[in-house]
Amino acid sequence: MNASDHYAALGLTRDCTIADIRTAYRVLAKRHHPDINGDSDAARIRTQAINAAYETLRDPVKRRAYDHELDRASRSAARRSGAKVERNVTEEVRLRIEDFLRGTSVEVQVRDPANPDGVEVYRLEVPRGTAPGTRFRLPRSAPVDGGFVQLRLKVLPGFRFKVRGSNLQCDLRIDNRRATQGGIEMIAGPGGESWRVQIPAGVKRGEILRVAGGGMPKPHGGRGDLLVRVTYRPEVRVSRSG
């Protein structure tokens, strides 16, 4: 570990949050405190590095300045070594289910230490109805002539809706009367639409009801289905006899 690398001193990477920084500091400061390490020189040096890292990274202004110095040092080292800027870079972009249905805009950053111009920033526009797995190519800016940022879209796990291929699955809790008699229930979809679910009389717990066109966008057009799993609790009545 380089003692001047504040992220390494805390065992973190540059995308860490302030909560990560505070947690790492509490754990490491306690673990390496000289009082519980025989007042050794190594413990004192490590504690000094941990304290210095925390003082810098917990302050947003100091952290930005420190990150700027790291980037500048990386570019200087790359120029001295004669490193080449990678022509094409490939990355996965993970979006929420609703982003595929409604469309969204995301910022893409490319950090290549060999690029003397520093961080490259691109804007990716994802159209409404884009299918998971879709690939985009964004032309690289100077100094990379003809290069591309190649992006593949993937779905972030959802809380209410689960992705099953091109289909979406969710649970629908109904009462005993609806389970017995059947009828219509409405479900709010992740894209902002409402879906009509026909409940058959005497539906079984765990039965899957299919709503055509309520799923994820497909690569060649159209949408998958919404798979609705019915749940309910049996009604139990207790009466006193005699």
C-alpha cells in the first residue's frame, strides 16, 4: 500500500460513498490503534495514514481536489511510459425496469490514464421501449479518432417486479371473497400504465395469470407478458360451541 494513497489506506475504491468512508475509518482506526498493537511503529504509521485519508476524503472539497491530483499524476505517468489510449472501450449499463419502458438519459464517464485530456464524459439517450440487451456505440472524443464507447444495457433487479426473459412477474394479493367469486383487479405497471387482471372464480393460491403485452420491450418490437402470481390467506373463523 502506498501511504499517500488515501483510498488504499482505507481499503476503498474511488467510487466509494461517504458512508463507506466513515465505516472503513471506524473499523481500521480501532484495529490499528497503537494502544492495542503494543505501541509499535508500524501501528503508529498506519494510524497516521488512516487519519490523513479520513480527513481528506470526508470533506467533499478536499476530496475533489485530491481526485484531481490523482488524475493528473496518472496522466503524467502514462505520458512518461508512452502508454496508448485504448481505442474502443466496452461497458455494461444497468438500468431500472421503468427506464426501459419510459426511456431515460444517463451520463457515461471514461477514465483512461493514458488520455492526457482527462475524464471523457458522454451522454447516452435511451429511447422509450428499448429492450434489455440492446447495444449502443458512442463515438469517442479526441484524441481517439474512430474509437467507440460500446455499451450494453442490462436490467437492475426490481423490488416489486421480477424480469423473466421478456416477461415481468409480480405478486397480487387478493381477499378471500375475490378468490371465491372472481372478478377484476387493477395493477399499476412499472411504466406508469394500469393493467386489468381477470381473476377466475375459485383461483388457487400461487396460480399465474398472464396479461398479454405487460412485460419488457422485445428486441424486435412488441412486449412480453405480465405474469401475475395470485396470493391470499385462507379465512379461518373460530366459534364457541355449546
